[in-house]
Amino acid sequence: MNSALQIIISREYLERVKRKSFIISTILVPVLMIALMFAPAAIMIFDTPETKTVVVIDDTGKIASRLHNGDAVTFKSYTQPLDSARADQDIEAILVIGQKAIENPNGSIQLYYRGAPAMVTDAYISSQLESAIEDIRLESYNIPNIKQILEDVEIELSYPTIRIDKEEDTGTSSALSYVIALMMDMLLYMFILIYGSMVMNSIIEEKNNRVLEIVVSSVKPSSLMLGKIMGIGLVAITQILIWAVLLGASSAWLMPMLASIPSADADAEIFGAIAQLSDFGYVASLFIYMILFFIGGYLFYSAIYAAIGSAVDNVQDASQLSTVATMPVIIGIVASMSVIQNPDSTMAFWISIFPFTSPMAMMSRLPFGVPFWEIALSLVLLYVSFVGLIWICAKIYRVGIFMYGKKPSFVEIIRWARYK
């Protein structure tokens, strides 16, 4: 690596790492992620449900007495006509149960409400009605203890999943793998777009300031472009490493607490998740592969962004041309949703080795376990494609940085790439 390239990389890296925005985002993002994880639970704990009184007009004479009060709903029998209940402004909700509600509940029950009922209220009323009607129907068969028999027969199945493709059998959790795949996919998608756009905007800014004309007098355009890409890429890697340290520290504190949960208080899925997160080799391999695919994906797409940035004079024109880079990324993230559902399918394999979609698709497959040769093939194709792409984009960059005042067409950009 020549000294000029080192200076460019160092300048791009230090200029961004020292910014307050980098420091704040590096600290704030993990805090926000933790807050988003615990926010639903906190809301459920501190949100005290407001009890609604529902008056019940029961024409069957059998259902109302079987409706049980809860935290969200209190049932109250009502013997007056419906019109009288609707006229009473103190009554918030009226449940009307028709005479044929037991035989045809969907056509015989109506709920009148002032405003719109909360989901928890509606769900509780539905569950109580279903339970009451089911009990009445069961009793009509005149089978002693039929409800107890059904409760004894009913089971809630929970079983562990053991991976046998390793030297030692280890527990795993499909739900946790799904969540990890989704999070890694979205992080990679976010980083590629954010830092790729950063390369493009940096080139546009320097082009407008005429700085590039001075710099290229002593540095080759290809070295300048590669220096910008590598310097900004190191900023992203620094941020990922900091987050990894924070995540590792949090896991070291949290995992012993989860591991101490007695078996009676947790099901097999939870223990599979704990075993999966406790597997240091599994977690470390995910992190290493994420870094490798991020570097490859970032280099691949940032070369395209650099070429676009050199070809235009302002961000508005760049946003129109940048669809060339953003569309494959979006297609990759959309395809990854299908890959997560079936990570071993033929389609998942081909999407995860095609360079334009492989970073996102392979991230979706890795938590479920992927043969090493497939990972190696995907990485080799990704990095080889970057070498070819950087050669083409460097040609566009070499011509584009000296073009001003006109937004080039795609045909012109292709012509630049063909210059010798």
C-alpha cells in the first residue's frame, strides 16, 4: 500500500470517527436496541388495564351466567330492551346474545360500543363467549365429566431440538435463529446503504468544492476512490466492533441469569435458545461471518456509489442514479424474508451465492447452519466480483470527477466504463 493511499484512508477514517455524531450514534444505537427489546414488557407491566362494564342482554338465558369478569371487562346482566340500553349514556358497551346464539353464534351475537373497543376488551369478550357456548354444547351430550376428559386429553407440546452436525450435540432454537437472522439481515442492509451513501456524498461534496481536481494531480483517481471506500469502511467496522464488545458484555451478564432458571419454569424452546446463545463457537462464527460479508457487501456496493457520486454534481441527481445500487439491495432484503422461512431450499442457495444478493441472503441462512463450502463459495464470488467491479467503476470515476454541469445518462456512463 503506497503512502498516498494510506494518507487518504487515514484522513477519511479519522475525520468521521472524531465526529460527535459518530460517538453519539455508536453509544445510542445499542441503548435504543435494548430499550426496544424491553419496552413491550415494561409497557405490559406498568400499563394498568381500564376495566369496562359490559351490559349483557341474553335471550338464551344460559350464556350470561357463564361469563366471568376479568381485569379488562366486567359483565352485568340487563333485562331492559336494547333501545333503553342504547339511550342510557352511562352504558359504554352492550352485548346482545340472540336466541340462536348456541346453534349459530356468528349470526346471533352483536356488540354495541360507544367509540371503538380496545383489542384487549374485544378479545376477552370473544374468549368468554366461546368458552361459555362450548361448555353448553358439551353438556348437551350428557357425558359425565366430558370437560375434564377433554382437558386431560389436550396437551401443549414443547420439545428440544438437538443439532447433530457438530462434534458435540448442542441445543438450538428455531425461533431464536429466526430472530438472529432477521436482526443480522437488517443490520447489514442498514450498514451497506448508510455507508455506501456516505462514500457517494463525500465524493459529491469534494467535487463541488473542486478539491478533487487538486488531489488527483498527485494521486491516481483509482487510488483516491479506493482510499475513500476503505477509510469509510473502517469507520463502519469500528462501530460494529464496539457494538460487539457491548453485546458480549451484556450477554456475559445476562446468560448466567437465564441459565439459572429452573426447568419447571421454562420450556424446551427457551432452554434451546439459552444453549444456542451459550455456544461461544456459534456466536463467534456468526460475528466473524457478519464482518466478512459486511466488508464484501460494502466494498461491492460502495464502488457503485463512488461511480455514481463522481458522475453527478448534486445529491438530487445522485438519488435518481443511485437506484442502480439500492434496488439490488432491496431485492436482496426482500428475498431474504423467503430465505429465512426455508434456508435450505435451492432458491436460498442460489440467492446466497449471487454477489448482488449474497450478503443479505447468507446472513439469513447462517443462524440455521450452512455448510462451510457454501459460505466459502459465496465469499469468494463476492470478493472476486468486487475486484472486477472496482476496475469498471474506477474508469467511470476517472472520467466523472472532471464532468460538471450536466447529469449524464446511463448510456454515457456505460461509454465511460468502456474507455481505455
